[in-house]
Amino acid sequence: MLLMLSQAIFQTLMSNIKNVQHEKGNLMKIISNKSNLQILHEDNHLIVINKRVGDIVQGDKTGDKPLSDVVKEYLKEKYNKPGEVFLGVVHRLDRPTTGIVVFARTSKALTRMNELFSNRETQKTYWCIVKNKPEKSSDRLVHFIKRNEKNNTSKAHLKEVTDSKLASLDYKIIKELNNYFALEINLHTGRHHQIRAQLSAISSPIKGDLKYGFDRSNPDGGIHLHARKLVFVHPVTKENIKIIAPTPDDVIWNAV
């Protein structure tokens, strides 16, 4: 009886740790669940979520519950759906980042949204925070990105190298903060860790991004890279859709 009780207590504690993690500075990292989802848009064909730091979009080797499963639970409960809920993952965001993630609620919407992203018929705008001011207040960065599968990183080269892919983005400084600079970025390509690698290549790594050269991690384990805006034509209704995701509630983002 005592052993069973101890196991139950342990399982409860582990569940709580996975959902709310206390980091240094008493900062709490909140993981999305069906009750606290930050929904930016919802219709019969699409649902768009503002992803939190630590949310993983699709399942991986960590075994952590992915955001896709959380959204399925939300839809199943809200619409009282029997059986399995269909939900297609249209695109992904790196786990330490925040912002817009689009899911398709129908197979038709998934196919058409995949085509929009593949054909670059969407406009994607990101915001990020850097400590080192870029040499130019605005510029177009063109590199050749080569991915390293072993350590899950990418390196931006000025010249083409074996197995590299062309990567291009525009950036501009949108605000000077105390000790930091806020950048707005428009992507022309969608390479692995593209923004992180290209900004690192010009000696302006993103705040908190140890993997790409920033000197300190953020207390919540994330990085200051946010998928801010997405513009596209609705795959079914053909309406022009513009999604804007509020930035996380922290001192630096609140100053932008």
C-alpha cells in the first residue's frame, strides 16, 4: 500500500515538473496544454497557435508530448469529436523559439498549405534580439547553409561548399534597447536553423543561443527568436489571412 502511494506521488511530481519547470531567477517556463493554448486563428480548416518556449511542434526522440497532440486534445474536447482527430503539421519551429505555428484540420487544407509553403507563397516575418549590433542597420544576407546532422547545427558559408544550400534573408534594426538590438527578419528561403546560423555568421548571435555563439543561456532555456507574422491566402476560402503573434511576456520583449 505504501509502495503504491509512493509511486503515485512520484508520478504526480514528474507530471508537474514536465508541465511547469522552475528555472533560476524564479522564472517559470509554462508548457502549452489544452486549457492554456494561445490560439491566434481558428476555422474549419486551420488552427494557428502561438508556440511557447519549450513546446515541441511534433514528436521526437525526447518522448515529450508534442504541440500537435495538445491541439488534438483541445479540438476533441471543444467539438466533442468521437475517435481520432485529424491534424496535419504544416511546418515547424525550433523548440527554443516562439511564435506562429500553423496546423491543418482537414487533409485538403494540409495539401494546399504544404504547397503554399513549398512554393514560398507565404510571407514570414521574424523578430529577434541580438547583443552585437550588425554593421548595417538593414541588409540582405546571402549564404550557403550546410547542415551537420550529428550535432543538429548549420553553418553559413559565404561561398558554396559541398552539400550546401542557398539561404537568403533581409533584416533591419527596428529598435535599440539597453544593451540589445531588436531585428525584424524576412525570409526568402527556409533552411535548417537559417536565421540563427546567418546572424551568427555576421557576429550577431541571437540572445540565449549558445549553440550559435551567444555567451549566456536564457533562464527559460529558450532563445529570443519569435515567428512574428505570417501572411498567406487561405487554402480553401481564398481569403487573405494575416496572423500576428504577440511576443512572450518578458522585460526585453516588452521593450520592443
